[in-house]
Amino acid sequence: MTREKSWLEGMAALTVTEWSNDDRLLADQGGGHATRSARRWMEDLGVGWKDMPNYKVHSRADEEHGRMFLDDLERFANGEREPLAMQAVRESLDLFKLFRGGVAEAMEKIPL
């Protein structure tokens, strides 16, 4: 989306995916995607945070990433451009859902 759509749509789409990893925004659901995924790896595979540097970094870095463009979105994604940005947010979340669903479907096919 960030390559094929306008810069405003790309910025809105990117920002919402960063929010999906923000532990503060999703505390009531057990944290952001990276933190919840890491917990599953710890529970299911017995690995620790030190064994998953990517998850550890993502669970912290995306808090800042999610704030990076808020001032720009507030400035430019308003008025007649607001529906365009909101549609990009919806599409981005739909794509994220499709991706995660595909991963889950593939995982279910792995023989135990």
C-alpha cells in the first residue's frame, strides 16, 4: 500500500500497522502483536525473551513508530482527505488480518 497508493494513504496504513504492536494501546488485549506472539513462543516452545531479539525490539520500538506521523496525519488527513486516510487504515487492517489468517492456516497444515 505504501508503494502503490498516495503518500497520505501509505502513511495512514503504515501508522495503523505500527499501532498493532503498541503494548500501551492494546494493554486490555494482552499487549501488541509482537508481545502477544512472543508470549506464545515462550509458552509453546519454551524460549525466553533473550532468544527472540526481534520480538523484544518490536514490542518497544513500535511505540515510537506509531507516534512518528501523528502530527502529519492530523495536519493533512482532515477535511476531504480524511475518508481517504480512513479507508487506507481499514484496508491495511484487512490485509494484516488476511496475512495472519494465512499464516495460521499454513501452521494448521504442519503435521505434529
